[in-house]
Amino acid sequence: MGDNKIRPVWISSVINCLCKIGLSRIANWAIFAFIIYTSVDISVWNDKNRVIEWDVISYYEYLPTAFIYKDPSLKFVETAPPEVREKIWFHDSKYGGRAIKTSMGPALLYLPFFFTAHFVAPILGYDANGYSLPYRFALAVSSLFYLGLALYFMRKTLSRYFPSRIVIMTCAGIFLGTNLFYYSTSEPAMSHAFSFFMISAFIFLTIKWYEKPGFILSMALGLLFGLVTLIRPTNILIILFFLLWKIKSFNDIPIKINFLFSKVYLVLIAMAASILIWMPQIIWWKATTEQFLYFSYGDERFFFTHPQIFNGLFGYRKGWLLYTPLMILALSGIPFLRKNLSGFLLPVLTFTILNIYVVLSWWAWWYGGGFGLRAFIDSYALMAIPLAAFFYAVSKKQKLMKIVFPMLLAVLIYFNLFQTKQYRNSSIHWDSMSKKAYWASFAKMQIPRNFEDMLEHPDYEKAKNGIQAILPEENSKNKK
């Protein structure tokens, strides 16, 4: 009898507690818990050939080179053990010296986790060489840490403008319905989750800065901007959000200019902070190549007169909207910003157009191996805003829509999670999907019969010269 009297009070207390915490916050914890569960289930760090792989090799090698081997010239590679030597990539600069291809932005974010691993490795009986299990695990944890912060900043931004149910749908869609999920769990140390966090924070702090400009916020914005461009230089486009925020018409432009001039000392502080975060890179380049600014990509470049817009958005090889169809809803949400969130319309629209153009003007518009067109992941923090606007607008139309679109979102999340498993299972190829291969593997977990014969391998050498081509069949088979 006593239990029956207590239970309603207990349930009521729990409900009140949950309401105080906030449904969107609880949902975010659930999303983050699922990502952590998936990461632990996969445990890519247990494979010595995973985590520190592909681009991460270049991002990460700054740290062991500087803090373990203490030789930015990279001459230590000649006597390093094989397990270290194979993880140090460089090219000979035409100015002299050995240069690392990528910039050190990700390395700066890895740094506290690297130091922790370096301290723990010998205690646990592992080699403190920068590449043993503790280091791989630390890099994976770093990705999850920044992803959790990104989830926090995204929720904080969206909650200012949308009800909880819309915030929940948007966060679930971005984190579980796009290839961000894959790059948070299967290739966690790639730069995308880190850029995604930086841009999430930059958007939130920009809004706060315009409400109450101050020294701390200016420093934070400057550091974020400097670091996100040091991670990926094309992320410089996010400055458009800061410059165009709340411009609704031509009449707002002189008002914005006058406002920025009135806060010029804060703008200069932000600029100084951005330069400051670049200083380690500039010093490194000077020490290793004799150049303060060094283009490390050699013969790789943009072809701005021949952007691969159609292939990049809809093509079977890596088409952004084909492999991440949730972004169709996000793009559809941009017009909905005009009515209730007009301050977002110009920055989001301008950024989206220029980002698509710049990303798809790169010589390898498919960006090498990867799941979907990974270069767009960095922008998902901004695309979350029109996605939320889309969900909110359609939810107000008819009561039926309140059921239909959550169901559509669930389908798109399932589609992404299923394709993620397909990619891990190699039934989606990393760079050579064709129309025939796509439909042969569609909705199938097993690799289709004669799958290799259906693939269209890109000719990387021709692409560097701006020629979009696939390898002839005989050459393709020789390169397998």
C-alpha cells in the first residue's frame, strides 16, 4: 500500500527534474551516448593501422616530431624504427628542408590528449614513441571531447530560436543523419569533427558578441577563427557569418560598417588573436623551409573556372546530396529563414553558395578516399540553422506534418547509419563508385558480385591538370 502512495510522488519528482534539465539537453546526452557506444563498439584504436592513418598522419606528426624526437628537420626518420618511420610523411621543399603537407591546426587540438597519452604510456607498459595504443586512444577521445562541445554549442544556438522538439530533431539529424557520424566513430582523428566544433562555437560566440561586445569574446572569436583556418584554410569563409550577421537589406550595410568601426579596438584584438594562433605554424615553416608562408600542397590546386558542381552534389562517386540526403532539407530551409530569422538569411545563403563553389573547385573534388563528400562536414554547424528552420516551418503547416517529418527524419537517419555500415563493410567504395555500382549495392550489406568491375577509378594525375577522367579499364585493374 505504501509503495502505491509513494510512486506517484516519485514519478512526479522525476518528471519535474527532467523538465528543469530540459528535453533538448537530455536528447543531446542520449545522442552523445550513442556516439560513444558506437565508438567503443568499433574500438578502432585497437588496430595499429587505424586512427593515425591517411591525412591524420600529417596532422599528428607535428607532435611526436616536436615533443618526442625534438627534430623539426625530420632527419630522425632515417634512424627511427619502422613503426615510426612509416608514420612520418614529408616532401622535400624546393626551398630546402623537409616539409609536412598539412598545417598543424588539428595537432594543436590534439595537444592536451597527446601529453596525457605520453605520460600514461610508460606507466601502462607501452612504448612512449607517439604511436602506441595510448596515443591512438587519446586521439579518438579528443574527437569525442570536441564533438561533445560542438553538440553543446549547437544546442545553445538553436535553443535561442526554436522550440525543444525542433532542436532535438535538428541535433539528431546532424549528428546521426550525416557522415559526421562516421568521421566521429570510424575515423575520429580526421579534421572534420574538429572543424565542426570550431564553427559551432564561432557561430554561438558571434551572436553573443553582437549582443555584448567585449575583450574576452573578441579574443575567443579571434582564436577560434585563426584555429579553424589553420585546420582547413578554406574554412576562412566562416568569417562571412561574422561580417554579414543581421544584415537584412542594403540599408543595414552602412550601419554594420559604422558599428564595426565603433568597436575597432575589439576587432583588432580578434585579428591579433587569429595571427597569434598561426605563429607556431609560421615559425615551423620558417625553420624547415626558410619561408614564413609556405604552400605545402605542391601541384595540387583549385580550378575555379571548372567547379564540379553537379558531380559534387549529385554524382555517384561522392555526391553530397546523394550520400547525405538530409542536407536537401537543410538547403530547402534557407528560404524559410527570411520570415522569422532574417538576420541569418544573408550569411547562411552567401556562405553556402561560396562554400559549395570553393569546395567543388578543388582538383580532387571527391577529396580522395572517404564516406560521402567529407569536405562539407565542416559546414554542418551552420547548415543546422536552415535545417531547423525547415522543420519548424513544415511543423506549423498541418498537424499531419508533425508526424510525417519526424518519420522522414528517422528514415534519413536510418539510411545514413545503414550506409555507414555499408562503407565499413566495403560495399560502398571509397573513391570509385559509379551508377552501376551504387544501385548494385543499394540496400545490401554484402559486397555485390563483380563489384570491382562496376567501379570507375578516378585518374588522379589527369585531375591535377583539371581533366576529369576515369582510368581506362586495363589501367584501373593494374592499379588495384
